[in-house]
Amino acid sequence: MRGDMANSQSSQALAGFLDSMQDPNASAYSLLGPTEYPESVAFWHDPSAPTMRVAPSYQAALPLADHKKHKRTRSGCFTCRSRRIKCDENRPVCERCRKGSRDCVYPSPSPSASKSGARSVKSRANRPPSQGSDSSGKVEVDPVSPLEPILDEEEPDATSDSRPSPIIPSTRPLHKSRSTQSLRKPSRQTTEAPFVKEQSSSPSAESSRMESMSVRSGSIGHSTAELINNARLSDDLRFYLNFHQEFMTTPHFFLRQSCFHFVHHSLIELALQYEPLLYALVGFSAYHHSLHNEGKLSTFLKYYNKALILLRKSLGSGEPHTEATLCTVLVLTTTEEYIGDWMNLIDHHRAAHALVRELLTPESSNLNDLHTNIFLWYARFDVVVGILAGTETVLSRDWYLAKEQHDAEQAALYPDDPSKQLELVGSINRRFGLDMASLYAKLSRGMISMEQFAIQNDLLGQWLEQAKIILRGFDDYEYKVQEYPHNQPLTEDDITDPYTPGGLHRGALWDFNYAWIDILSTETMYKFQTMQVLQQPLLQELQELAQEQCRLIETMVRWPYKENGFCIMFKNSIGMASMFLPKDHKHQMWSRRKMAMMEQNGYIIPPSFRMALSAIWHAPEVNHWWLPNEEGYTNIVREIRELTAERSAQPRDELRENVRDMKTLFGRLNMNDFEDGSSPTSTNSSHHP
């Protein structure tokens, strides 16, 4: 009964999404925006609840004495080993897979087929797609060979494929830094960051062994290659799926490396069984292929429109909604954000919200791998896009608390596993956004006094300090870069020293750089809001935070072993940092070059944001393009901008007009805060405050 009601409610919400129904009663709220907030938001934040006390030490929260780590065996099932947990090896279904209702797959001893499949991906990825007709009906997949055996972490892969794979952090304790650290000559298979071969340097032998541990992800890639190449697809669809496997990375989906299997296997597997997702994913790949090969926007639009038509048909047929349905909506949501169309993004976000509530639960989001990855993908839109864009369909706080509690327990059990600590930092950051919105909602509705607000706002800030403590816990590990290869001489145009020793994490800790940028960006937003409401003179601190983000971003840009799409992860940070940097020419040009880099990689900055920055910088020319003489302004970027402008020309209601104009972000922005006379002197900051 409950499932039928949920399905009915979800169908109604999705119908509203697809039919573009107006919602005149929708009220907007924002972290930085107007003073009107939905009442439900105000009650998210409860300072009397345990989660709002002074942040505890998560790693000391749970007893660890009885916990024993287990070595993996070669005979465990693939599912347990990909989840990095011990398998009891019961056949045909192990106990863990049985309890979790997961597919239990044991590896096969024949690796030859998967290697040939990988080679065929490579050859197809460089071949232009045919213009054959689109496939129709269900996608049929021929039988494929079983998975190859999975080597233990203790066994380096001596015969790995020539294409490097992302690092999947393990629970093995990392090593502390040695007295001297150098970058030595690498092996051919050594990888510093996903999808990029290391050419001239590598860490110590132990670190090299950790970073070359790509066997599990490699076997996943081989298996997926066989699925794609054995499926009955037209040449163009197969081409773009192979391009997805070869070129696309987790940052392209706003996700971290822990989601590699989801992006490169689970999504493909679902797409081959559900045509709307197939065309949405192919369209997203075609979008990036066109960007990097000076293609035509019409190629992307063909698949994008087909995905919308197929999704509408699927939803209208009355067939049950599945995880593939939800993933289709999330791919479309991701696409809308890329092209800067936030008005239509609202509808996709609301549809995703309805499907999440129908298909997932707070419990399944922690216990089911597919649901975990979907939740992480959706939650990023829910918190960042939902709050900042002013939509009301934000998932209840219980979901975020359940995820944070689970991540805290895992972080306490595995204090030396960087992936567990990063997951906890991500949960803290997500829930911080919810509680910050709720606190400001209480203030705007007169539910608390200014004195109470100041006290609770200070307590809220302590959660950011807790996240920093967790990240600093890995500062003395050997994956911090002390020497940089291929240093470029600094000039008077440089705004920071990107070669600060210890200023970058590499290899197994690469995602720590993204985590630092996210936390620093959140802190910048938090202190800016505090400065405005409490009228505190925090501009100096805001500028220092902005400069530290610039240093870390510039260091990652110059690091030679980064993955494709890495700059997409800077989208929030660059915008916030650019508002508070000194307004001299070289700082402004640094920001403008990074904005141009974002758009050249497909992430289009909304026109309203360009207008705000042009006002802050007193540089009206950036409304046209970021760089002088249209440097780097490619035809495809121009086409995308024109498409977005056309789609955003006539908003359906006031809510969408406010979102298009980003009034919820800039509604209370006082340009006097950015006048030259109030800006402190530029200083270079050291690594990680």
C-alpha cells in the first residue's frame, strides 16, 4: 500500500516535471539570498540535538579494541572484494550478499577475453561515429565472458593494461613521511591520478605499489568493455559509450574516485537495459566529445532530445520506476547544470527528489552500493543546487544524519583508510549546508534573537574545524608532495607560489585536494554570511581563504598527473574565491583564465554570475567573454551559451526568473563590501590553514 502511494506521488511530481507545470506558491530560500524561507527549512536545525553539540573526535567515538582487519583472499566473491569487506566464500551466494540482496559474482580464472575487450575499446575510442540510425526498442546484450580473477592488494599487477586506472583507496595503513622524499623514476604502469600516466617521476617503492593497485578497477573496466562491445548497438551509440569509458572521469559527474565503479560500470549496465538512460548517457558523452574535438552542438542535442522523449514515454507507460529511471533524471540534471540552464534544472531536481523518496531509503543509502552512489550524486544537487537555486524539494534532514552517522562509524573503525575519512568530511560538509540554511531561516522568520543566532552560528562553524582536523590527520603521510616535477619559473603575473612543499596530496590521497577546496569554499560562504548578518569585519579572512583556494587550484592545474575533467570540481570554489581576491589586474586575470578553462571544459558560467563578477571587477567586457580578443572562445562554447540564453529568455514564473538571475545568491550582495578602499593588501598564504 505504502509503495503504491509513493509511486502515485512520485508519478504526479514527475508529470509536473515533464509537463512544465507552474508552481506559483513556491517560495525561494538561499544561503546568501532573500529573507523568505520555507517553514520546513527553519526546523531542520535543532541546536539541542546531539549532532549540534561541539564537534566530537569521531575517531575516538567508537571502541576499536575488538576490531580486527582481515586480509583478502583470492577466492572471495567480486562483490565483497569491490566493497573492501571480508567474504565468507559461501557458494553460490555468500552470506553478506544474501543479507544485502546483492548479486554475488565469483571471479573466473580466464583473463584473456577481458584483455582483448579492452584493446577493442581503445581502437574504437579513436574512430569517429557513424551516422547510422538510432537504435530503437530494448537494447539487447549478447552473453559475455565471466570476470577475470581479482588480484589481492598485496600482489602488484605485472600485466596491467596500458591504460592506467583510478586509485581505489584501501584499508591498508598508509606510511608516514620519511625524512627525505624524492620523486624517483617510475615504472611504466605507475599512475599519480586517474587516467593519466606518470612520465618522469614516482614516489618510493611502497608508495608506487599502492598507486599501481588498479587491478580491481581494471577488471571492472574490462568486463564493461565486453558488455558494450557485445551489445546490439548502432556504431554511434557504441562509440560514445566507449568514449565515456576512455575519457570521462568521476569529476565529470561531480563525484569522487570512490564512485569509479558506479560511473564506469553500474551506469553502463543500467543504460544497456533502459533506453532513456542510454541516450541520456550517450548525449552527455557526445557533449564532451564535441567540446574536445570542436564538434557540433547538434550532435549532443540529438541524443539529449531523444532521451527526454524516451523518458516521457517510459513514465507515461505506467511501468515501475527503477534506479535506471532515477539515474536518467540525474544525468539530465547534470547536463542542465553544465550548460548553465538552472531554470530547467529545477524541474529535473524536483523529479529526482520524488524518485529518491520512492526508490531509496536512508538505510539503503548506506547498505546498498548502488543506492549509496545514487544518493551521493543526488545529495550534491540537493544541498548545493537546491539551496542556492532556491528550490524547496530538499530531502529531509534524517537522510543526511543517517549518512553522517554511518560514515562516522566507518571512519572510527578504519582511521587509516583515507576513503573513509573523506566520506565523513563530505557528510559533514553536506549537513553543514542544511544546518546553515536552517539557522538563517530561523533568523529571517524571527524565531531566534540575534544573540541566539550568534551563539549557534559560532557552534556551527566548529563543524568546519572538525572537518579540517580530519583532513590534517593525513598531513604527515608520504603522499604529500615535497618536490614538484617540471616546475615553471614564476613571473610577476603569478598570484601565488604553486610549488609550496607539502601543499598538495598525490596518488592515493589525490581526492584530499578536492576535499580541502570544498571545505575552504564552504568556509568562505559561511564567513561572508556571518560578516553580512553580524556586521563583522571579516574581509581580511575572506581574502586569505580566497588566496589559499587559488594556491591549491593553481598547484593542481600545474600538477602533470591529473585526470580529465579535474577543473570541474573547482566550480563552486573559483566563483566564491573570485569575489574576494584583490581587484588588481593580475588577480582578476587569474580568475578570468580559470573561468575560461571551466567553460572550455563544458561547465558554462550562468550569465547572471558573469554580470555580478563584471560589477565587482568593474570589467564589463567579461559579459561577452572572459579573455581579451576572444582568446579561447571556441565555436562550440559560443553555441552552448546561445542555446542557454534562448532557453532562459522567457521564465515560466517568478521563481525561475529569480533562479535565472541568481537573485537568491546576489540579492543581498552589497558592492560596497568589494570597493578597493576596503580591500586589504594582497598576501600569499601558506598551505592548508
